[in-house]
Amino acid sequence: MYAAIAPTLLARWANFYVIVGSSAAALTGLQFIVIALMAETRLPRRDHAIGIDAFSTPTIAYFSAVLLISAVMSAPWNVLPAVAALVAVCGAAGTVYSLIVARRAQRMTAYRLVFEDWVWHIALPLAAQATLLAAGLALVRHPNGALYTIAAAALLLLFIGIHNAWDTVTFLVIQRLETGRQDGARRDPPQPPPA
């Protein structure tokens, strides 16, 4: 039964996963810029490492998850149970990883998460990964709904990665500008007004 269904169902999603997977792969390069900027910040070494673990590495993990899901969903499968198992494993691993990221983010001392950070760096990734897990578990019994759910979770992870990469770059650029202003103020003592 599954041998006839899997190729037909998955073939309809091929273009979607080519676009989403290619986007995730290309956007991974943005993180190299983030790391380069982070290397020039003046955070204490411990906070520097925790910041990378809590903010930069997860973004790469989300892009990688999208790329992996896209590859799994684009492979020439003959049976749905294998696809379902791989998607469920990806979702389970991602859920555990999201919980680890939440713990790392709480350990940050140089920066305290605000509500938006909790939503984009903790809640949405956890929801997307748990959704992948649930969709993987439901794929064999409810293939049409599960395929849309997998696509939605992959797209959500892609948008989370884009948002979080932008958020991190913006934070680092603003921090560098503020540090530059403070350094300039220390080097240039105030001049007396002209007489």
C-alpha cells in the first residue's frame, strides 16, 4: 500500500523543498558574518562562548534542520514509514536541542533575554521542532495533513533562522557603535568653549 503512495505524495512537494532547502543552505553563510562581528566585540570570554552557544549556533542548527528535512522529503522514497521515522527523529533531536538552548540562554550574564527573545529564540524553535516530531509520528496514518505540517515546521524554522541571524547582527552592530562612541569620548576630553 505505502509503495504506491509515497512517491506520488512526496513528488508534489519537490519544488517546495528545493526552494526551502536551498534557502537554508545559502543563509548559513550569513552566520559567518555574525561570527566575524562577534569576534570583534568586547564581551568577556565566558559570555562570548555562551552567546555563540545560545544565539549563533542554534541558528546554524535551524538552517541545517531545514536542509536535512528538505533532503529527506526530496529523496526518492518508496515507503512512508522510513520518511516518518527520519522526520520524527529530527523533531525529537531538535526538541531536545531547543531545551538545551533555552538553558544556555538563561546562563547569559552580559545580556538578559527580553520577551521577543524568548519568543524567537526559545518558544518558536521548540514549537517547530515538536511539530516536526508530531508530524513524523502522524505521517503514515495521516499523510496529507502531516506533509503540510512538516512543510509549515520547516518554513517556520527557516524564518526563525532569518530573524535570529538578523537580530544577532543588529545587536552586535549597535554594541560596536556604542563601544566606539565610549572609546572616542575617553580619548577626546571635552574642549573648553571658545572665548
